Amino acid sequence: MNSRSILSFLLLLNLLLLTSCTDSDVSDRDHLVFRYNEHANITSLDPAFAKDQRNIWPAHQLYNSLVKLDKNLSIEGDIARSWTISEDGLTYQFELRDDVFFHKHPVFGKDSTRLVVASDVEYSLKRLTDPQVASPGSWVMSDVKRIEALNDSLIQIELKQKFPAFLGLLTSKFCSVLPVEMDQLDFQTSPLGTGPFKFKRWEIGEKLVLRKNNLYFKTDAEGNALPYLEAVAISFLPDKQSEFLAFVQGKLDFLSGLDPSYKDELITVDGELSTKFETDIAMEKSPYLNTEYLGFYLDADSKEMKSKAFRLAINYAFDRDKMIKYLRNNIGIPAHRGFIPEGLSGRAHIQGYTFQPEKARKLIQKFKDETGIKDPKLIISTNPSYIDLVEFIQKEVQRIGVEVEIDVMPPSTIRQKRSAGQLETFRASWIADYPDAINYLSLFYSANFSPNGPNYTHFKNETYDRLYEEALSLTKDSLRYELYAKMDSLLIEEAPVVPLYYDEVVRFRSKAVKGLGINPFNLLDLSEVKKTR
């Protein structure tokens, strides 16, 4: 059998596995099973490792946290019934609901469960900073001084210093609540939470099956028990083209995002669903809390990186609207309003960069006059997924008299070298960890210099640092938002980055699926999803 035949056989086998979810583990009533694919594979069902979408999505079905975000990114209670914050903003006290139970498991006794109590919350949050666990989410607890269960229904968290966005941090999947008994169990075979679905079976690289949790504590607006679905079946087709094929054949209920391999077949150049799919598929878009950008490493030896005139010239040199229309089929919002993305409270309507080639040329001439460099050069490092965007920028920037070289390398190499300050200019993105603009602005606070923090540009500005520190001391949102706008404006003035676009969530679902919704975090919430027959 030749290599092409082997590849075809493996693809057919994967598709057969995908459709075999109607076995004894999953009801054969198709309208009660929600199917999606995770091409990147799931690495862990431990919420302490829910750092990216592939792990966050199943974790969201299995676990709950003290608080959560609603569809408008407002914070509401989850396991916590209510909470209070001390006047000095340092002490948070949460009262737990009295109707939240863990999934049934022998660890609680034969076919038994138990109520969630404050000691479970204390265990779960302290676990994030346990060196033996080595969670990538340990930073969430970096401002926490003490966590204590006062009794079974009260948990108290004391901060080292005021941090107004702390409640937002607690909505992270890292902060999911586990039973203290998890120390005795394995997350590959017995992940225990309180979520709408419970673990059933995980065949690594083939299929993950979750079943309805009949003990789930939430109901719909009419008082009906949630979830409606009987099961969730996650397959692991390894490439996006196979995933797309399975979706259009009706073997998957949902597809998130776009890939160049099928982008032009699924949507038009104007970003609308292709008419040939309108009968069976629905498309939804929403602002996504993700800013795509080019970063300049300001501590580099090159005079180009140290010159504000040069950095500003690059920002004015290319047409962001044209780039989004022709390279992303209008999926994404051109970044004309600073670094903070669309969809986030506190984002100011400041004027950012527009396409002004003549202004860009004058700025390059200013750079040449100031430095004596006749042939300025720009080296942009990117991974292969974004080479089309970077090539577009290359052509535009060369028109203003700057030589542009593109250095393509794997994502892991980019991350390593960016953190080590070994890339002059790099393509990057920042996806929000929590729903507050300070998350984005932290990338430019001088105390956060990489490799110990996310300030990969090594931008340092005394006024910016003062505004940042002042914002951390304010609990009134409107006052903080004023400072956020000043900081974002300062970034436009100093140009340590080139904002490219604010991303959008784009979802495609079978029209048989109802209640899926969409949100700026691209969080997959299946608790209120229905499928028609």
C-alpha cells in the first residue's frame, strides 16, 4: 500500500471513529449528543492546566468556579451565592451555595456524592501554587496572601495588595473547584467536578465522551433541569481540512474559526456564509478579546528599533482595512483604536493609526536624517500561519523605502526567542486572561519585562508606569477607565507595537443546534444547548 493509500485509509478510519459515538456509552438518539472535534488534541482534564482553548472547553463542561462571566462579560455567582469585598479592597469573602454536589464517584462511597464545602475551594486554589502540581495558572494567585475556609459555607481570600480585577481572575478555568479527594485520583480516569457533564471515557487520540450530570444545580428560566443534552462526544481528527469535511457532512455539530484550507469555500470575500451552505449551517460572529500585533524589541542594538520615527512610519505604512478584507475575508476588525481590543469594557475611542503612506515616507526620511542610515531595514519574525499577513506588510513597507526581511520559524521557537529578547520585530497576539483592559496594558509596564513577565517589547515610560500603578489602586471603574485611555494613547504616541487587528470569534453550527451562543472569550458553554431531531 503506497503512502497516499495509507493516508486515505487513516482518514476514513478517523471518520468512522467519529461516527461511532453512538455506542453503549452515548445514546443513539443523535439529537441528545453534541459532537465537536479538537484537532490539537486535549493534553489534560486537570483545570490547573486549562491554559488554552483545547483544554479550557472540556474543563468548562466538567467544572464550576466561585464566580463566572455572563455573555456580556459581567461577573456573577457560580458556586458562590454572594460575596463581599472589604473597603480597603484586600479581603474577599464568599458564601457558597448549599445545593452544589460533586459528580458521583466511589471515592465518596458506593454510587455516592457530597456537597461542595469551603475546604474544597481552599484546596483547589492553593493547589495552583503547589510546586508539585506546577500549574501554568499559578500566576492567578500571585497577589493572594491567604486563603482560608472559615466554615463549610464561607471562604475568605486576602490579597497582598489591591487588585480591582481580582474577581475577573477567579472566573478563569484555572480556578475551578475540585474535591479534596482528588489527591487520591487520576485526572485521566476520574476528573471530578460539579459541571453540567461528567467524565465517561477518554481514548487518547480517538475520542472523549462526557455524559449528562443529573445532579447539576442549575436550571433554565422556566425551572427545567440543565443540561438538555445527554452527552458530549469530542473527536480528535488531526487536521483542519478533515474537521471541515466532517462538519459539512453532518458528522460534527460545530466548527470554530477559519483555516486557509477551507476559508474561501465556507465564506465569501465579504465575510458572509457561502450561499451553498445556508440551508444547513448558521454562522455567527462576535468581537474576540484578542489583539494581533507586531512587537518591536526596544532594547535591540539596531537604531531602527530605538527610533520612534521609524516605529511610527511602519504603523502608518500599510492599509489595515485592505489587509483584513482580502486576507481574512473581513473576519477581524482593523486596529485603528489602540491596543485594547473591541468588546472590552473601558476601551476608549481613541484615534490610533490609519493608512498614511506620505506621512510614513516623511517619518522614514526623518529617521535617515537623524541616524545617517540610508537603507533602513526591518526583520519580522513570524510562524507559518501568519506569513500571508506579514508578506502583505512587507510589500507595503518596502514602498516607503524600508527593506523588509521575513524570518519564519515554529511557534515554540518564536515564543522562546521573543521571551529571551532575541527577535527585533515579532508577530504576536494577546488573548485576554480575564475581562479587564489592565490585562492588555500590563504588557507595557516596566516591572513586567520579559523573561519574567509579558513585556516582550521592553517598553519603559515613567508616565505610563505611574498611570498603571494608579489604576491598580482604584476600585471605581469609571476612574480606572480614564487612566486606561491615557495609557493606550501613550502607546499610540510611542509606538512600541504595530496593532494589526482585533480578532473576531466566528462560529459555524448545524441549524439543528440551538442555544449555543457566542462570546468574546470564545468559551464553549453547552449547558443550555439543544439539538432538534
